[in-house]
Amino acid sequence: MKRRLFKTAFATLAFAAIITATETLSAQTKAETKLYNTALTKGDLKSANKFLAKFPNSAYAPKIQRLKDSLVFNSLNANDVLAYMSFVEENPQSFFKAAANKKIEELNTSKTSDSQALKAALQAGIQKEDILAVKGIKNRNIEYVAAICAPKNGYYTITTLAQNNGTWETVSQIQESVYTNSPDLEAIAVNPAEVKAVTVNGQQHLYFNYTNFSNGSSKKSNIPINDKEFVLNLYSMDNNSIYTVMFSGKQAADGNLYGSTMESAQSGLMANPEQTYLLKKLKQTSNIKPYNKELFRTQETIEWWYDNNPQSAGNLQFGVIPDNSELVQKFKEYPDKEQVGQYAVAMFDIMNNTVVVVYNKADKKYSLALCQTIPQSENDLELSSFYGEKGNTLVLYYYKGKTSIKKRLNLGSKRMY
């Protein structure tokens, strides 16, 4: 009895499977399949359009759409850049979009050399000392010259020139504020070798990048400012707009820039084509790295000390130093450490500063007790020497010109007097 039930159930399942398979095969109607085969056989636009108009949601539709795109793309005039630009605009999801963009870029390649572009900019009245970069750029079958000029009052300028009866004249100009998050970065540098014409989403753009940096040093620590901002840009020739992505961080001794970009959070489906291009370009930049705190720990420790210990402060805050710090390594290499009660003390120069590093024998921890910038002139204060006294007290000698100043620092209470 049980065996009969099993056989009956199995037969029912098999029958259901046959019905399901039959329904799948017959999901496309005879009329739909016939029109599909006709479109493939004829291979013309009329047949493809007829099928897509009647069966836009068919399982066959993607294949016929690709056939249609192929017919349209291959019918374009191979020397007509406007035709390819229209194709990209009208068919943003086409399989042939990449090929069309490549063709646009090829037809839009300027024949104006960099020396000719510079000559054109000078002829148009642009001062040579103002020019950061200049490039020939072709758009919609017209030769242009784009000149990027140095910032004035926080704004840089892109001037586009075209020929009028053999004379280069300004046809458009845009002023754009220098993209920065730090007022301390007062200088800007454009890499002329990186300036080039690129096609993005069927439209011609001028790609360029610049770096915001500083030639100065920190007012407190006198450490050279190594903060930098790497800014990537696309200037649209068609809508006179600039798209920007920034990577900000610190430059290390190895020449790499370690930091991050806020714009990466906006990538993906919500990003426009220009931003997607710039983020991809950023990822391809070899000297851009994620922030590595270990590389800048010494600098950050010294700057922390200055931020937390105003000038002439009586009660100091010591900065905690991890065992793998460069400051600890320098401390261990120091030959004549002073033994002051429960502390071992070393004084040495690092990063434009004379520092006092203390090792507490009780808790086995290292601290940055004191910082003093290395003097740049005779009138600057200099931390010269020290020795230990009873009661965990450190005696410090400063010099300012010919004047000697004596101070004491209690390492236990962290009081300076």
C-alpha cells in the first residue's frame, strides 16, 4: 500500500514537471517568435524596430536591441564626431557606447601642439607668468586652446580660445574657486603633463589635476606643513562646468600621499559619469595611499604637546608615547640618559624640535615631557642642557641670545617653575 502511494506521488510530480517545461517553452507566442526570426533573418532597422515596438518586454528584446544598436552604430559616418556624440546621448545603455566614446575621442584629438597652444594664449593677451598649463583641445570639429591660469583671490581661471580669421580670441571663460578644506595650504601646483582632453559620456572634457600645499611650517612646532590636497578635475567643454574630486592627507618621506577622500562615499549608482571617471582616475594614481597613522606618529605627538601646553604654562601635560614610536627608539639610542628618581631622561633633536623624553621605571611607560623649537636666530629661545636633582626634579637651562634662563620641572607633579 505504501509503495503504491509513492508511485502515484512520483507520477504526479513527473506530470507537473512536463507541464511546467511546456509552459516555459511556450512563454513566447508564435507571433512573437515569428517576428523575432524575421528580424534576425532580414537584419534591418525596420524589422528590429517593428519587433521592439510590438514586444518591448520580450525575452528576445535585448538581442534585437543589440542588433538595432549595431545597425545604427555601423551606419554612422566614420568622420562625423557629432553623429557619434548623438548616438551616445540617445543610447546611454548601448553595448556600443564604449566604442562610440573611443571614436569621439579619436575624432576630437587636437592637432595643436603644446608650443602652439602657448603661442595662441600669449597672442590672446594672457600673461605667461599667469599660465599654469595650456592645452589644445578639439570639440565638435572645432580646434580650441584651453589655458589654466593661476589663482587670484582664491579663484583660478580657465580661458577657452578659438581662431577668428587667423587670430586666437577668447570664446569663453570660467572662474572657479580653488577647492580646499584648509586655509593653511596657500600654494597650488598644476602638473602640465597630466592635462589632457578626454571623452566622458560622449562629451569632450579637459582633465587636469592640481595639488594644494604649503611652503610654511607650523607656527607652534615649526614642523614643515606636510598636509596636501590632491584635486582631480574635469572641465566640460559643452556646459562650461567643472567636476571635482579631492584626496586629502599628509605627504610622507617616501613621497606618497596618505589620506582619504570623502567623495568615495558618493560613488556607485548615485554618481554622475564625470565623478565616476574621476574616482576611477584617483584609484589609478600610484602615490595615493590610505592614511597610515604610524608614519606620522612622531609629528602628531609633538603637535599634540604644543596644542595641550600653551606658552608659559606652569602645569604641563605629558604626551603618552607608544613603545614602537620613533621617539622611543631615539630614547633607547641616547647614550647618557639622566637618572632622576624613578625616571630616566633623554634630550635630543627631532623634527625641528628639542624634546625631553621620560621613561617611568614604575609603570614602564614613555612620555613626551617637553618640547622646544630649535632656534632660527639668536633671539629665539634655545633649550640647551639639563641635569637631575632630588625629588624627581629636572633642572633645565635655556638661552636667549646671551641671556641664560634656569627652570625646574618636577616629573612627578608635571609642574614647571
